[in-house]
Amino acid sequence: MKRVLLFNLIVLQVIFLNAQSLVVTGDAIVYGDPTIEIVSHLTVKNTTAQSLDVICEKNVISQPLGSNNHFCWGGTCYSSNTIVSPDFTTIDAAQASTEFSAHFTGPSNSTATVEYCFYPDTNPVDETCITITFDGSTSSIINPSTIVMSEFYPNPANEYTTISYNSKMHADLNIIDVLGNNVKEIHLSNVGSKNIYIGDLSKGLYFGNLIQNDKVMAIKKLIVK
């Protein structure tokens, strides 16, 4: 017989510098032994004065072998291989949608971290992201180290770009090129913003990996033009 436990969802809620349209909140239901199944229900609110067609994108930060995750959005549940929802959910002005759910299954004591981003289909830059750590060892969902990090701004950029962050512990931001090379490392601490010189980087796509205690806590895209 499955045991059902209801928990508050403690989440990393990130409203990016250039994301003004959406706010995300949620909770979770956890199913127990012998294989855990965690279902996270998120509410996505449209904070604008117009109707929006909202897309969902997932980014798997970490996930153990033998586990699986998928999400439901726009009235459809997608396979674990789906990264960006082919369908959108229309959210009227100043209204909210409760159609989203994230599903994780895996052996007991397994842990995974997945980022979910929501944005209007006409403006992918205006995204709001939330990072969830599914922790089967405690049958709960936790916020990874209460780190909040914005997107790079401006992005694309050619000389300087900036991030804002809020960290209770020291962290590092590693800039990685598409070949996996670490081309720049920036030390972060406490709360504030960091102006980063990127004029020495070649044009192209990079990824900013937020590292804490040797773990990747967030991944942000950066385009150098």
C-alpha cells in the first residue's frame, strides 16, 4: 500500500531581471516505498494586463541512474525526453494556471535537481524559472542552499554582462564553452550583483554554471556577440 504524505514545497523562485510577466509557486505530494514518486504542482500566474500563451522548458541539472522525470503542461503529459513543451497554456491577464505538474520517480534515497522555466511563446527572454530538488531520502522537496541567481543581463552581450545573486554561502560561477572548457571563473559571496568582463571571449554560446560545494546548482545561457 502506498503511503501519501503532503509537504510544503520549499522552492528556489527566481524572477529574472528581464522577466516581468510570470510568478511561480507550488507544493508537492510524495509517494513512498519501495520506489519513491514525487509530484510537484506549480501555479503559474500571469502578472500582465494581457493574455499570454506560456511555454514550459525543463533543464535537468542532476539526476541519478535508474530514475526518471517528466512534466505535464497545457493539458498534456510529455515523455522524459521532452525538454520544451510543444503546446502552450493560455493564461488570461492577472490570472493563474494550475495545469503544471513535475513528476520524479526513482529508488528510495535518490535525489534529482531540475529547473523549470516558463515564458510567453512570443518572448523566450521573458522567462521565470524555478529550481526543484527532489529528495527521496527525506520524502520532501528542498531548496538547494537558498541560492538565487538571475539570468545574464544584457544577453547577448559583447563587453560586459551582469548577474544578480543571493547566496548564504560562498559559490563560484564558471563560464563554460560549448566544448566543456572552463574559460572563466568568478567567485561569489553573500548578496549583490557582479559585472563580468567578457570582451576576451570569442563570439558564441556559453553556459554559466553556478557551483557550490562542488555541485552544479544552476545553469544559465550566455551569448557573446
